[in-house]
Amino acid sequence: MRHWLLMVLLVFVSMASQTHQARAVTGPVADLSAGVYIDAYPKVVVPGGTLDIQVSVANAGPFDAANVVLRVPVPAHTTFVSWSQAIYTSARATSSTPPQGGTGTVNACIESVPVTRPTFSSAVFTLRVRVDPDEPQGATIAATATIPGVRTDDTLWCPVTTFDPVLANNTAADTVPVSGPADIAVTASSWTDSVVPDTDVTYTLEITNTGPYDAETVRLDDDIGPTRFVSFTQESGPPFALDTTQAEHYRVSASIGVLAAGTTGRFTLVVHVPPFASNWGATYNTVWAQSAATGDPDQSNNRFTAWTPIAAP
């Protein structure tokens, strides 16, 4: 009797301890991987600005995965804004998120992640956060995403049923620097109201940093449209490095290490309208710019297109 009671006690203690420990999953094999990256908007974030963190989940197989747990913490020095799933992905998921303006972790239970082909993810999510307004220049926002490789205490919420044999690729991270703001703006204008086919048209291009911070690693690109390149020169402002090596592919560019707040670079671009342009209606020139190292709070003025009507010969 004493031995029987001892065995019952040992079983009870063992069961109690297991409820607080992670347990390995047995079942179909599926190699899941999580990838997290900043979706290039913006590549550099300003204090107080919003940042989109895109998380993708793929399955290298050999079997489909069911009830996949995904955890994405709200990065330090940011607060939660929203969590959404890309409409072009097929996976269904239920999620719990922190309150808007709060911190914590986004927990998602993905119903099914089928085996996917290389470079394709069947589940793509976006976590939007707001950077603290007092975050200092040069700080870094670090984002992470994790797919736990073992069954945990949340089995009732998301009962994982697939075994993942490769845990090394279940966590990914990326960072984005905090800098700025420096508002880059561009314009383009034609010297004439219209242009006759088989003649040149001249454009004035301008790039301005309205500040308040200097903009670092600034690049201006210009799409000369369906015309032929003639010349590209700088007229005023701090000296830019001009690049016309891609002119035959309808693009010229200019770059500068630092564009100080309150300064403007002005350029003259000459292109030739071909003789068969009489039925075009108009030709165009598009200029756009960005700073690769300083946050720009207003992207709406970073691109401009000038249209020039085609006149009768």
C-alpha cells in the first residue's frame, strides 16, 4: 500500500511539473523559418515617426505545418500602433496585441503554413510601431520575430501539432537607425510650354533640404522618359557628383554626402525629343530623391513629374 501511494505521489508531482515546462512536439515534420525585415519605409526613422516591421513565415517542409505560434515583441523605445496581415497571403491567423500606444508582444496563431517554394512566404504580417519622440539621434531600433520550436503553456490557445527539426532559423532580427528629421523636396520644370518633335527640351531640376537637420548620403535620380539624353549640369548649390553612365538607359543621377539644412541644388537637364513623337501628346521628366542616412518625415514631396506637351511641327 505504501509503495502504491508513493507511485501515485510521484506521478502527481511529475504531471504538476510538466504543466510549467515546455514540451517537445511530436507529429509531422515541417521546417519553419521566420524572417523579419524593415519594409524600406522608412529605412531611417525620425524620432516620433512610425516604423513598419514586416514579418514573413515560410515552411520548407516536407509537410504542412498546423497551428504555428509567432511572437513579435514591440521593440524597445517604441509603442504599438497596429498589426495586420498582407492580403496576398493565404494563411489565416488569430492574434493578440498590446493596446494602442502600449508595449508588450504580439502573439499570433497561424492556422496553417503550407510548404512553400523558395523566396516565397505564405504568411506575411506587418507590425507598425511609433518611435519615442525623445529618442536620441543615432539610436537604433531593434526588431525580432520568433517561432517557438516547442510546445509551451499556451497549448489551449494554439495547440502546436507539427515538429520542427531545425530551430536555428526560427528567430530573425533587423535594425533601423534613428536620425533626422530632414525634409527633402524636389521639383522639375520645363523651359518651354511645349516642344516640337526632333528638337531639344530643357528642364530645371531642384533638390532642397528644408531641415531642420542636415541630410546625409543624399541621392537625386532623374528618369528622362522616352527621350534621348543630351546633357546634365549643375548650376548652383553645394557641389554634387553627377553620374550620366546610365543615360542610355534613360536615367541620370546626382549625389552628395551632406546636404545642409536650408540649401538647394539646382541642375539643368537637356534631352532630345525624337521626330516620331508627334502622336505622343506629351513627354515627361520625373525626378526623385532620398537620404539614405537621415529620416525624412514627409515622403510626398520626394518625387515630381514635369509634363511637356508635344506641339505640331
